[in-house]
Amino acid sequence: MKVRLCFHDKCFDGAASAAVFTRFYRERIHPDAQFMYTGMTHKASQPFEDGIFDGDENAIVDFKYSSSPLLTWWFDHHQSAFLTPQDAEHFRRDHSGKKFYDPAFKSCTKFLATIAAEKFGFDASPLAELIHWGNIIDGAQFETPAIAVGLAEPAMQLALVIEAAPEPDLVPKLIPSMAVLSLAEMVKLPLVQKYLGSLLERHRRSLDILRERTDSRGGVIYFDVSDLDLEGYNKFIPYFLHPDAIYSVGVSASSIRTKISVGTSPWKEIPADVNLASLCEKYGGGGHARVAAISLGPGELVRARQVAQEIAATLRRPS
């Protein structure tokens, strides 16, 4: 039995979800399953390429829905889970009992573990630590900005490597180990140690860079690091530097996309009528109510800056 598992790449929740699904599937569905992992990235074009669903079973976790008849499993918790209204309707009509969606969950890791336990009798307790940290990291449930930026915990160090290591297809190599090892053991793996030291130093430098680049006005932090290799920056740094701010809007770039990141300080309350996913959907993006993003093509930096400025202006409080 070959299983193609697509997951949100360079994302701790995406990797953790894939690890939980791997263990669940082997323990409750097919013990000899062979997994083939594919990291998915939000981008301006259609994310699912022809031929991607080439397994005996095909699964997606922590990423957008596909109406392909070849897709057999799906778990997601993003508000913007459906590329089109037709995809949403296709999901509503599905009666396979293998596709699940609930945007009320703060992490896909917790959602998947809950469904696997309740509906399939999966014992998720050996993965309790991974599930706990998946919920904290993706749900931004840190006690203080200093904890979020300090990266003292093994989970935070592993998240740094998952999100920022430059090696292509690194995360698929880590997922099988995440399904069986503790987070402290994961951090000690040679593949993690290979990048951890340099990424921690890069993290320290990014603090200085964002201290210079961030402009906080009207409750909104704006910054542009599109000229630097900083797409995997720690998204809590802006709130650590500007604790009175409510929102952040940042522009970054890589070889495959230009990205606008829009977030809310986890330590601030926001008006009930502000939904960042809905705001970003107007520009072709999406995400969650408190954190969202827009992906444009790699050559659309001028457009990205224009959109980012418009969003920042929309969110700023009148002076």
C-alpha cells in the first residue's frame, strides 16, 4: 500500500499533522503502508499539479482541499480551505467518512488527532507532546512575546529548522522520525543539527534587521524584507519589538513567490468585525481570522507592496 501524503510545507503544524497521520494510518488502517511525502506551498498558481495523486491512497493534511476523485483523505482547519465554491460544495457532498474540516481548531495537528481518536480508535497519547506544541505554535498560544522569540524549547528549535532550513525536501525526511521520537530527540538528529546553529544565528540577526525595518503606526507594524533571505523569519518578532501594536503586515520574497504576511498579536484582543482571512481573500489569499497571507508571483513585488500598504492602511487606527 503506497500513500501519497501532501502537507503544508515549511510549517510545524503541517509537518506535525503529517507525522500524526502517518502513525494513525499505520496503526489503524494499514500497518505496512509506504509513505511518499509532498510539501505544498501556497502560491498564486494552482497548487496541485497533474499527477500528484499517484498513491494507492492519497491524503492532504493542513492544506487546501482538492476535488480530485483520487483524493481519499483530507484534514484541514483553515478558513480559506477551498480554492473555489465548487470545491466547497464537492466537500459537502462527500460521504467517504475520510475528509474532515473544522476551522474552530487552532491547529490541524490537534484536529487530526482528535478525529483519529474519536472516529477510528487511534491512541494519540504517545504523540501528546507533539500535539501539544503543534497547538501552541500554530495557535500562537505563548505566554509572552519573549517566550515566542527566545526559541529555548526543543519544539521551537525544530520549528525553526522546519520553517527556515534551505535544503529542499528537508521536511519529508523529518516526518517519519517525528511520528516516533520525542521533540528533544528530534533536535539531536544530525539532519536538524546540520542547520540549527546557523539558523539560530540568522534568527538573532533577523531581530536586528526587523528592529531597523519595522514601522509601527496606528497599531500596525509594517515592514519589507523582500530584498533579504528572510522569508522564514519568526513571525512573533514584530510584536516583541512593538508590544503595543495589534497587527503586522510584512512583505517577503523567495524564488517561487512574493508573500504578504498579515497577522495579529496573540497578546492583544481584536475587534470582532476584523477577520484577516476575509481581508486577504479579497486579494486572492486567505488563512485564519487572526493570521493570513497572500502569495503572488515571484515577479510581482511592486503589486505586493501596493497590496501590503493598502492592508496596513485598512487596519490602522485613526490617529
